[in-house]
Amino acid sequence: MTEKNLKKTVVSGIKWLTITKIIIQTFRWLSTFWVIRLLDSHDYGVMAITEILLGFLVAFHYLYIDSIIIRYKVISKPVLSTLKTLCLIIGLTLFCIQFFSSYYFSQFYNTPEADLVLKLLAITYIIESFNVLPQAKLAKEMVFKKLAKIDLISSTIMPIVVLTSAHYDMGYWSIAFGHLSYAVTRFIALNLIAPTQVPFKLHFKRIFPLMRFGLQNTSSALVAQINSSLDTIVGGFFIPTAQLGIYQVGLQVSLIPLKKITPELRRIAFPAYSKINNQLNKVAEYFIKSTRIICILVFPIFWGLGLIAEELIEVVLTNKWLESVLIIQVLCIALPFKLLDEISCSMLNAIGRADIILTNSLLTSLIFIIAIFMFINIGITGLAYAWLASILIPFIVLMVRIVYVLPLTIIDILRAIAPSVMAGILMSIMIYLLKLTVNTTHLGILIYSMLIGALTYASYCFFIHKEILKEIRNLFKL
């Protein structure tokens, strides 16, 4: 694929995914906030406990078979048959592990309600095993329009199911039914749009050379999942379920942008980098350019969310969740760097350096667990401080390691990030001054803060860093 065609495909993908995500996120954010209003802290505490085991098993991600299919340009039919069979074997194994361990797991955390929820959601592993190859096929061919349509369908049905269930007072079951509906909808859509016409067969000798890549990614994902769950793993043991539910809501609100943006950027970035993975100069050029553009777009989202957290919780979620405000504010400081970390990992995967991702994940685990035990004595806020440390320190280490892999310097990376940081700091100062001087309702402060924040950030970029805006404009110019 020529550079011009690659750019055209990537830009087309970005456009489709952006349009789809705007529609999806408008609906899902509204539905998520409404569900939080309907449920209570105990419901979210139960789901926080179930997600410890769910997240750990999901991290196996079918040994990243989809990434293997995307990364290698030619995959024979016997290998595809073996990969398809392997997905089903993994799905059945994960089902058995979760189904038969759920009782003991729920007893360990003294949350018996989690038992039946985990048994129900174990079915999703078998369902998802049939989604791996169709999704990889669409991503490899960079058919983002079809992927966007599938996302639109599944991401619309899920919140409808959750909202309907919550309306009928089903509590934590509402979220469980939503997860199940999402898996089923994606199964139907993917296998109708991109069916894989290969039988179930096993040719293990043919896939051994490919599986090293998948196993490295799986190891990294397992470590990364442990990293992201350590707060709940430890907190679930020391902190009451209701308090854990408040923490979970703060975490959920903070992570909404990350969870919605990161998968789409990874979906585009990994196949795109894979096309040029033997041209490190070109990879370095694209990495700096994408870092600069991503920063200018995500810093106002995360830092802005942290700045308006109190008013947002008061107006949208009601004051029963006010304890989660500090959680949101602390996390939103670091989350832009978490997103950059994720996209950097897509680049490293594409050039075959999954080893760097694994070692950085191990470092993150070490820092996170040390920080959790340092701050656990101050309760759920201490868990947020642990997140802060476990994101910022490994991010710095990762950037240092990247400059040894690509023809780049630390100064190049700092120059890509600095304009967004400066714009975010100026935005923060202006919103802080606004809150000191304006005396009005929480809704009024929320509206004024969003307006003054957006105006300040945009003005800084326009007058001080016009070249970034020009770069964004050129990106979408075919």
C-alpha cells in the first residue's frame, strides 16, 4: 500500500469512527449517567468485585490471535483454521474457569451476589471466541466503515438493555445484562458481515512461529490487567463494598473518555504502523505527529473533566456521589499520559517490540502495588493516588526506551507533548479564577467553566501553536 493510499484509508477510518463515536458516546454518556443515578453504591461495589475476575480472564484475549492475523501480511487457510479452533478452545477454558471458581471468588471477597453474576457472564467467553477472526479480518483490510456500523449497533443496544433493567430495579444485574447483550449483538453482526469460511482444524506446527508474538502480548495484557485491577483487588479486601462502589463510580466517570477513545485509536494505529513496520524513520515521523495531534485533542477532555468534576457530579449524578469527586480529579491529571502509553504500545507491537511493553507493564505493577500499600490507609482516595504514580512514572520510562528503538530524542517527544500541557495549565488557571469570582448555581458554574475552558484552550492553540491546527487540517486533506 502506497503512503498516499495508507493516509487515505487511515483518514477515512478516522472519519467513520469519529462520526460513529460521536453518536454512540452522546447516547452512552447520557445513559451511563442516568444508570448511576438509578443504582446505588452497593450495586457498583458488587460489579467492581466481579470485574476483578472478569478483567483478569479477558486479558487472555484469545492469545491476541486477532493481532497475529493483522500483523502478518499472509496467513494460510490451515493456519486460520487452527487459530479459529484455538479461539474456541480458549473460550471454553475461560468459561469453565470462571463458572466453577465464581463461588469461591465471591466468598473470598465476602460478596455472595457476585457468584451468579460471574456464572452468567462466563457465557460471553464462548460467544466472543467466534468474534475474533471476523473482527481481525475487517481490521486487517482496514474496513473501518463496517467496523463503525457494528460498533454503532452493539453500543446502542447495550445501554438500552442496561437502562431498561435499571428502570425495573434490577440493580447490579442491569450492568450484567448489558455486558451479555453487547457480546451477543457483536457476535451476530460480525459473523453476518464478515463470516470466516474456514473449518475447525488443528495444525499446531504451522502456528508455533506466530504464537510467540501472541504470547508476549498476552503476558503484557495479563500484567497490565493486574495493574489496572490492583486497586480493586486490594481495596476490595480492605474497603467496604459501598465505599468501593463510590470509588468505582469515580473511576468509571474518569475512564469514560479513555475507554471510548483508546480502542478506536488502537484499531487504526496498529494496522497502519504494521504497514510500515520495516521503515523506522517513517514510524518515528508518524509517532511524533500522532502524539502531537492526540495530545492537543485529549488534554482538554481529561483535564477539563477533572476541573468540572464537582459541578458535574452535583448536577448530573446527584450529591449521593460527591465523595467520588476527588477520585476523578486525581485520575484526570494522569489519564492523558495513560492514553499516550496505550498508543505507544500499538506502535511497539507493530514493529515487533512486545518485549518492551511487557517489561514496562511489570514496572507498572511494581509501582502500583507499592503505592497502593503506601496510600491504602487514607481509603479510596489513596487508591487514586496509587493510579497517579503508576501511570506517570512508567510513562516516562517508556518514552526513554522508545528513543532507543526509534531515531528520536527525548526533546522530540517533549516538543510534541509540551504545547498541550501548556494549554491545559492555562485552561486550568482560567477555570479556577472563574470559580473564585463567579457566584451562581452548580449548573451555571458547569456551563461557564466548559465555555471558558474551551475558549481558553482553543485561543492558546490558535495564537501560540497554529502549526498544530494546520497539521490536523492537513491530516484530513486528501
